Amino acid sequence: MDLKGPDLNLKFALPLWRELGSFWSWWTGVLLGMLPGEIRRRILPGAIRLYLDWEDGEVVASMGTAESHREVARYATRAGAQEPDKDHHFRIGRARNIVFCLPRDKVLLKQFTLPLAAEENLREVLGFELDRETPFTAEQVYYDAIVLERRPREHTLALQLILTPRQALDAMLARIGNLGFQPQQVTVRDTVGNPLIANLLPPQERGRSTDKVKYINLALGTVALLLLIAVVSLPLVHKARVIHTLESAVDIATEKADLASKLREKVDQLNKGSRFLVDKKQSTPLRVGTVAELTRILPDDTWVTRLDIKGSEVQIQGQSASAAALIPLLESSPELHNARFRSPVTQTRHAKTKERFHLSVETVSEAGS
């Protein structure tokens, strides 16, 4: 399609306006954050919002700003529930907007991409894409989308689609209306509990800002600009000096920390070397004591043909007149325990009165260490 004249100017002007709008939102937010909280509350009374959360058959009302909010009331949603009192209506009358936050299990969240040009008529494009991206049509749901990322090189938009069935939301709004509330925004909270900027209500049902609020915002921008010119430059110069001083101090502290780390490593190596022989001796069991204990316990009619000591385990192979009697003898020793046969007992070929055995026992000193 060949664009000429006003159409061509519009094509190049729209991206510029989007960038200017994003910059304005960021800039005013930074300037607003520089003001003390009390001043912000006085010059922006409209920033107070009433948040309504649907929790287990109750509507939890909390009032506050983006910085903080507190719970003010809870209301049952069943038929015939008590309506808010006059004092409550007086308090919520200060709220600029009433925001209804749906439970996360009542909405469908999905991320997908669209061509960059679709942002100019995003809501209309979403209405056509619902059939393809979800099992619903535009007539069955309330929906909105958040632009997650603009990719000029790929000419695409990364979006997060939020939608909820019309029937379910209409029923909730009807019950909330019976309590005297008329939300201007319907959204859902993210995983950390902050409301998303999306609004599931159709544009014609959303609340509009008053002229008074617009004038207040314009005055705020002018005052913030004057404050920026008057006071921002001095803190920046002061911060630059402080940063330079801190960098010098950090460099000195880093050198000292490196030296201390090297000394600590050298001390650890010396300690490890000095304790090597002590640890080696303590970790090695006393073989002579084990052999002496076995010599004392085993009867004279028992011959040991092989003795293996591995750690805390002692394996004994040999011949005895009664191999089964060796188990209680070994268990009776205070230095040995857990005696058991490692293989079946067999008769010797030459001496039928002898039994060949293979058993193991554990030393108490090794097991407890």
C-alpha cells in the first residue's frame, strides 16, 4: 500500500507519540517519587484508590495508594447481605478509582506475540485473535492485554493476554453493586500481590478522570519541573564527590582484605600440616589391642587361620570345636559388638570334631568415633 501525505506523516508520528508517552510516564513518576509522602497526599488526593478483592465468598476492601494500603472492611457476597454503612461510604468517597481484583483462578493469562503495527488498534486486533489463541470468542469474555516488550528489529510486540468469562464477572459485579460499589477497573494481582495495569472492562464502562485531576496533574508537572531545575543539580554534584571518596576507601579496603585472605590461607595450611600426624594417629585403630582381646576371648580349641582388620570391621576365619559358641563370647567383650557369621559353618574333612567358620565383628571404639 502506498502511503502519501497525511497517512505517511501519521505512520511516523504514532511511534514518536508512544515513545513520548512512555517517557512522560517515567519522568513524572520519578519526580513524584522525589516529593515527601505527606506532600504527595496533599496535592494528589485523587491518587487514593479503593481495592476490592474477592476472597472465599467475601469482598475485602482496602484503601490506599500505590505505596501502601490498609484493609477497611469485609463484606459477605451472599444474597441479602448488609449494605455498607454511611460512614463507610464517606470514607470510600475519597477514592479516585475503585479497583476490583479478581482471584487468579478466575482469569486466563497467556503470553503471545503480534506484529508491531497491531498496537495502533490493539483491542480490535485482540478481538480477532481470541478465536485462535484461546477457546473463547470476544463475545464470551472480558479481555485486555499488557505490552511486555516492543521489538523494533523483529517488528513484533510481546503481549500478556488477560481474560475472564463474561458470565462469571457479571455475576461478581452484580454482587459488588449490591454492596454499593461501582468499579472503574477490573484486573488481577500478580504473583507478589500488586494489581496489574490491565483493565478487563470495556472502554465504555471504564471511569474517566475528571478535569480537576487533569489540572492537578498539570500543576504537579510544572512544580516538579521547577523543583528539578532548582535542587537536582546540587545533590548530583555532592553525590559525585561522595562516590569518589567512597571509591578510594573501597580500593584501600579491598587491598587489605586481599592481604588478610592470603594470610588466612597460609595459617590454614600451617594448621593443617601440623595436625596431619595427630589426625592420622587418631583415625587409625589400635590393632594390637584388638588382637589381644581376641586372644583372651577365643577358647583353646579354636584356631585362627586368617585375621583381617579393615577400619572398625574385624573378619576372622578358622576352625573351632563349636563355632556357634564363638558369637556369644565375642558379644560379651566390652570392646567388640555386632558379631555375625559371614558364611555357613562347615565340617572339616580330616577332623570331624572341628568346624570351619568365617565371621566378622566390629570394634566399639571405631563405631563410636
